[in-house]
Amino acid sequence: MTRLILIVSAVLALSACNTVKGIGQDVQKTGQVIEGAAKK
């Protein structure tokens, strides 16, 4: 039972990290688009 809880916790933690990383990449891309528009 304890192993199951640890495995589920690890999977959730890893998926959350990927989500946060994805959001960071989206924000970075948005900033680049805004910066490019501002230079024009």
C-alpha cells in the first residue's frame, strides 16, 4: 500500500513539473512575439 502511494505521488509530481515547464515555455514565446512586434 505504501509503495502504491509513493508511486502515485511521484507520477503526480512529475506531471506537475512538466505542466509548469510548458507554461513557462508558453510565456516565453508570448514575450518573444510581443518583443518582435514592438521592434517593428
